[in-house]
Amino acid sequence: MQVQEGAQAVKEAPYTRIAVIRLKGLADTSPDVERALDLLRLRRRYTCIVIDERPSYMGMLNVVKDWVTWGEIDADTLAELLRRRGRLVAISIN
């Protein structure tokens, strides 16, 4: 996205990528935490997802902060993760 300021165009920095890993199971969790984990597609322990650093994702991470760990991921680590463990998630449209 570009923002015009005077005569020059200023590009906003893209969102940084965050790797999120689920560490705990569902025992003794509230429905809000279960819902947030489901929305993040973290349905099993020790699964990893890569998301953007958007306010909506950061709000969900704040809800599940005791069940997951997260941090920024660089391009080399992301490429290695996708090469070794990556799977294509397809959405069926019928």
C-alpha cells in the first residue's frame, strides 16, 4: 500500500511473519481459548503456523498466550520449515 505525502510516495512496511507453536492440550481451557486456537488452526499440540503480525492475530495470540509460544521468523527459517514440514492447505469451494 502506498501513502502519498506531498510529491513523493511512501511505502508502508509489510507485516512481519510470526511463527506460532502450540505447546499445551485442551485440558482445563476456557471456551474462548478453544475458539481462538481453532481459529488459528492450532488443533493439536506441537503444530506450527505462520501468520502476519496483524492486530486481529495479535489479539488472538493474547488470548492463547499461556498455551502457545511465538516469535518472528526470518526468510531462511521459513524456507527450511516449508521444505521439511510444509503442507498445502486447500479450501474446497462447492
